[in-house]
Amino acid sequence: MTGPALPSTSLSRTPRQVWTRTRGLLLAFVILLAAGITIAVVRSGEQHGHLDPRSADPYGSRAVSELLADRGVTTRVVTTTDAAKAAAGPGTTLLVTTPDLLTDRQQSVLHSATRQSGGRTVLLAPGPTSVGTLAPGVRAETARSASTLRPGCQLPEALRAGDAATGGDFAYASTAPGSDACYPSDGLPTLLRLPTADGDTVLIGAPDILYNTNLDEQGNASLALQLLGSRPHLVWYLPSLGDPVATDGGDHTFFDLIPSGWRWGALQLTIAAALAALWRARRLGPLVAERLPVAVRASEAMEGRARLYRQANARDRASAALRSATRTRLAPLLGVPPARAHLPEVLLPALSAQLPDTTVDLHSLLFGQPPSDDAALIALADQLDALEREVRTS
């Protein structure tokens, strides 16, 4: 048999009060969640088929693939390092779309396969994390000028194409002899051709010339067709997460595997949570007296406090509270200032003068040690009551 349900006190929050206090945070969370989902959907739609020669989306590259096919150049898509390595040869152009996504092991394998292949290797927007391995002797820096640049060199492909969108991402500095530096951005080329054994390596600072949406602008189409169509076969390398060579085999901690963007995101969430906590926290300040929502009888408060003392076996605190209350009430009866009521050298002489015939040890009663058990505590309370009654009647 279950007992009756305890009624809620007047201080308990009602569901309406809880909703009123939390609806602002819930609304902000819903807005952030909806905004995140919307941004993710929009960006995923824009980047669908990114640099894929089979994709007709704005950021795909189907247009340049079909133009190359009209000129007799076959295009084959590969997604693993082993396939790209096997396809490298004197009659092949190997296009690496996202070199920065390759691991150190993939970059080393790919460079070893292409440096003596006799073919052409085109690196699309290689950054500082990949250019040192795939193109030794080259340093990548962030380009700060506009994306459309003038050739600024004597490379035949660049002269025939004219202005092209090779800037905007990276520019390169090279110490390799015999290199062709074109389309300068702040003094550094955004298109760099490095000669190799019977072949060459071409670095392009930005992928814009291969996008379907940009192919018909300036000399983008001419430059793309000349760079990718110099050999009869084009191998289009789209790195994938399923590549078995992508496993470096090194020792990595959990934090090494987390992209840096997630760390910045976690930091921003932490700061936002701290600000929200400060916003919703109680304001510290002086105590403000206010009326209780219900009337509580003094006896109920006393009994509740007594139960707490008993539950914690706090006889020392209970006896100290009883003695302190008694001394406070006795002081005005004896003519002792309330501020000095708890000083034995002041209160006890006044009490002895008021009760000259008492046989009670007043010092032990009012300032003594805590009782050893509950019975002694009850006896102490009775003795204090008796002393107070005697003072009042004397």
C-alpha cells in the first residue's frame, strides 16, 4: 500500500513557470539548429560533385571533360593512390584534384611514381601541407589578389589562353631551375611548371578554371584544355576516404584525428555556454528581506530544526543554540547589554547577584561542554528553562 502523495509546496515551480524560464533558451537552440541544418543543406548542394568530371553541377567539371573528349583525349576517374600510381606514364596526364587531402604516405607514393614517369602531373591548388612532398623546392603561400590574372610569362599555353582564374587560393615560390612562373599574384606565380625527366609537373593555385560555371570566362577553357590535353590520356584522381594507402600507420592520438575546425567549434560552444551561464545565473548582492508566501508557525520551524539536529547527531550545535538563546533572553532581565550577553565574565556575576542562593553551577549550565547523549541534551534544556523561570520570578 502506497502512502499519500506529498503536496507541492508554495515554493515549487509550476510547469508554466518552468516553461517561462526556459523558453528563451529553447528558442535560441531551435534557431541555431535550424540555421545549422539549412547551411549544411545549402553547402552540400553547392559542393555536390565537386571537381568531378562526371558532374554537371556548377562546381563539377563535366564541361572540360567533354571538350577534351572532342579533341580525342580519354578521361578516366580513379579514387585510390595505387590506381593513380599504376596509370602514370609518358602518354598520361595525371590530375590530382585535392592534394592537401592526401596523407604523407600517399604523397610520397604518388611523387615516387610520377617524378620519372615521363608524363605530366597537374596539382590543383596544393597548399603548404602537400607542396613540399609533391613538388620539392616549392613553397606555397596564400594569394591575396583577385582570382583573374594576366599571364606574365612566356609559357605558350599561358600566352594563348590570356587572362585566367588561377589566383585566389595559393601562390608559389620556387628555386627549381628551368621552371616557368606564370600569372603572378603580388610577385609570386599562381601557375608554376616544373620540368622533370621527359615530363613536367604543373601547379595551379586555384581550381576555378575547371569549374563548369567558370569555364566560359576569360581564357579558362583554353588554359584548362592545353594543360590537361597535352597527352592522349587523362587520369582524373579524386582522393577518397576508402583508399587503403591513406593509412599512415603512425601513432596518432584522439585529438590528432579531430580536424582543427572542430576544435574551434568546441571552443566557441564552451564560450557560449559560459556566457549563457553568466546570463542565467543568480545575481549576487545583499540579502533582501521578503515576506514568506505562507505563514509558518514557530513551533513547526523549531521541530523541523530539531529533527535535523537529531538526524545529524549534532548535540553540540543544538546545545550551543539552546544556551545562546537563553543567554540572549536573560541579558535584558539582568541589565546586561545584549552585545555582552555571551561573555561569562559579564553575565555570570550579574546572574549570581540576581540569584544569590542558587546551587546550580551557572558556568557549566550556560557555558559548559556539549551533552554526551540525547538524555543529557533534554536535561540541559529543562535546566535552562528552569533557570529562566527562576530569574523572571525573582
